[in-house]
Amino acid sequence: MARRFGAVEENLVKNLLLAMILGAATLQAQNAGVFQGYDGEWDHVSKQLTALAEAIPADKFAWRPAAGVRSVSEVFMHITIANFGLLGVAGEKTPPDFKSREMEKTVTAKADVIDWLKRSLDAVKTAHATLKPDDAQRKVKVFNREATVDSVYLRIIVHANEHMGQLVAYARMNGIVPPWSKS
């Protein structure tokens, strides 16, 4: 004899199915780009860096875990400086208002930091999208070593992810949950 569900059980099953569908869609959106090659991975880390920068309150941009350690704004600007610097090594032009290392200490306001961060993330995305296969194997000199342009792009993405971890730790030390971690 088959048991028939009542209205309460039917609603429970429907809500459970809806939650599973929405959960899968959310997970898919959170992982957009993951395992999709360089461009997909770059989009993923770019979205996370931007979301984290936007989630951290402006008054926390000067926070640092200890004396002599980079502040929140300095870490974001360090990523920015590295992005533009390594793009320069790869043969891309840097923006005329880019002042290199000094910006880590001088650009500290949240809006300015986010603007520079986004500019650098977009510059990497655009430059990589236009990179031709032959040019990717071109030899360049970086940190007194010979490397390929392709390996410079690999360094850019590894560096961004390295400091993403640092920034997540900074955020959590300040009671800030990374936006993609919220349920």
C-alpha cells in the first residue's frame, strides 16, 4: 500500500527541492570561472578581490595586523602595483598616472584603492585576452631572470591568489566574512 503525502509533507519536499536547485545555482555562480583556464580563473579571483575590497569598511583600510606589516590598503595596492609592473615586463603600457611603488603608501582611501585595483585587474584581463600564442612564448627579463610572457601571466595570477588569502585572513581578523562565504 503506497503512502500518500499530506499537504505539509508535499510543501516540505517542494521546499527541499527548491533549496537544492537554488543552492546548486548559487554554488555555480560562486565558482564561475573555476577550472575554465586562465581567463576563467582570472575572472574568479578578480571578482573575489573586488568583492572583498568593497566589503571591508573604509575605516579598516588602514588596519594592519602588526607594526611593519602591510595594511589592508597597502595589500590591495601591492597587488595593483604588481599587476601593472608585471604587465610592463610582458610588454604592455602602464597608465600615465601610475607611479609605481610609492602608490602603496600614498593611495589609501577605499574608493581610490578600489578604482586602482579594478583598473589593474581589467588591464590584466584585456592584455591576456589579446595575447597571441607566439607572443606568449616570447622571452622577457624579469627579476634578473629570463622567462616567457606566459610565465609572467602565471606569476600575476598566483600572486593575486596569494594575497587574496592574506586579505581573507585580514578580513576575518576584523569580523568581516568574505561575501562568497556567506550562506
